[in-house]
Amino acid sequence: MITLRAFLEGDGVPVFRYNKQELLHLVQYRGQNTVFPSRSFTPAGSSKLNSLGHTRRELLQQGGALAAVLACGVPGRAVDASVPATSNRGRIYKSCKWGMIETDGSVLEKFQLCKEVGFDGMELISPSDLQSDEVVRASLETGMPVHGLVDKKGWDIRLSSPDPAIRTEGRQVLEQAIRDCHAFGGFSVLLVPGRVNSTDETHDDVWKRSIPEIRQVLPMASKLGIHVLVENVWNGFCEKPEEMRDYLDDINSPWVGAYFDIGNVRKFGPSEDWIRTLGRRIVKLDVKDWGRSNGFCKIGDGNVNWPAVREALSELEFSGWCTAEVAGGDRGELADIAQRMDKVLAI
């Protein structure tokens, strides 16, 4: 019989990353859907088995244990005793951006390459010409989960545009990204909510225009189990950690969080200060480095204080996915990136 923990952690998200409301939703969601990869809907009352060989009724029966879990708090997952206490191995998982893989080959071959050089999973893009059946097959054959994807149109078709038609189009692009993510087996979409670039697209405009558009996609996102994660980028928006904190709190949804880019903020202040300010709003990490003299550079060669970043993440008890967002390349370059991530994050 599958354990409650395995049942809840079917998408690879440690159970202690959820609050009580999300856990209750997750028990219901897991009972209605195949955990991975297809999450196909099973009607209430059906005896159809899910991918783990259990009926919806059997899985929901285990939800009775949830009251005891919530009453005593949700423990973290067990850690291998052979792993030093300062290591993040088994706590933080690595991937790279799909566009960083600069080699020829099929989807399966690219998944396999990433596995061989040391990554744990994949992050894809939307829109794209990727086919869900091919992606799912590659994921199953390699054991490399797709943890999420990037809405790559957010910079251009902005939710902050002064033109309502463009905002509508941007929301529709985000909705398609959410559907694609669900089809690929992921659980988050990275979003850039807008850009401050003129008198008709001010910081206040980005704030006030993007939030209603994001809220409109949340019913579908929650139904499909997909988080919308806002990335901090050089778009003139929320360049202080308190601003990003307040922006996310203004949206006020368990389905919206931060996709925190460690290197992007170094220009504005210490990355570790951002981590402490955003706290558990952080769901995932983008990994890059930045230096005053060399700008964006190889991971570990800039001014990010990586020991301080690790300490801040440890205080947060962060466990989850981090994705490299740097110049990619061939097998050798990707292997070097994975090794650099291991070093700076103590994975």
C-alpha cells in the first residue's frame, strides 16, 4: 500500500512545502488524478486504478491520516546519514533551461544527456513545438521529471501593457503554458509579469495591471495543480525584496509564489537578504552569478556570496528545484554548469 507521504509527494514537491490548505487540496487532487505522468481524470466513484495501482477510494481513505499529520506538523523527509549535515544533496535538485542544451538530437537524447552530466530533471518552455507524448516518454525512460516550464512570451506580450487586448493575449499565453505544464507532468510556470519601460507602463501600472490578469488564471491553475511563479528580473519592477514580498502578498494565493533568481538581484543587494525577506514565498530558484566587474558570469565567478546564500536557504529549510540560467553549450559546458551548481549550493 502506498504511504501517505509518497501519495502527497507524487509531483516531487516535499510535503513540508505545503500549508494546511494546500495539503487538503492535494489529498483531494491526488485521489482524482494519476500522479505521473498523465494525471488523467478519474470520475468520482470509479474503480479505475491510477498509475500506482490504487483506486481513488483507496487513496482517499489514506487521507484520514491527514488530520494526525496536520495536528503534529509535517516532518521533513528523512536524510541519508552518510550525507554531511551541511550538504543539500537530497534537498535541492538541479536542472537547466531547455534553451541551454545546444546539441542536436531528439527530446529523449537531450533528456538523457542532461541526466548523464548530472542534472536531476528538466524545465521546458511554452509555447513550443514539443509534443506531450514525446516529452512524457522521454521523462519515463530517463527518470528525469519535468518540474516546470517557462512562459517565454511574458517579456513581449505583457500583462502590464497599457493595451487591454495585449494583456488579454498575454493571459491567454499564460493559460496555454499552464495547460502545457500539466500535459508535460510539471507543477509550475515561470512568469515575468511585466516591464517598467515608459510613462504609460510605470511600476504602479505593472503592479495594478498584472495582478487582475494573474488572478483570472488561478482557477484553472489550481484545478490542474500548477503554480504560477513570478521571477525577479531586470525589468524595472520590484527591485527591492520588500516590494516583491508585498506584490506576492497582494495577489494572496497559495498558487502564486516566487521563482527567485539568485544572480539577478545581486546588482541591487545581497541575494541572502532577498531570501530572508521572501521566506517561504520562494518555491523555486534560478541559479546564475553576477559581478560588479564582470557582469553575468559563470556560476561561482561573480559577487554572489554563496556561503551566505546557503545559510539563508538552510534557515528557510528550503527543499526543491533550482535551475541554471546561464550560457549553455555542449556536453562539456553542461557538465561544468552542473558541477558548479553542486559546488556553490553544496549539493
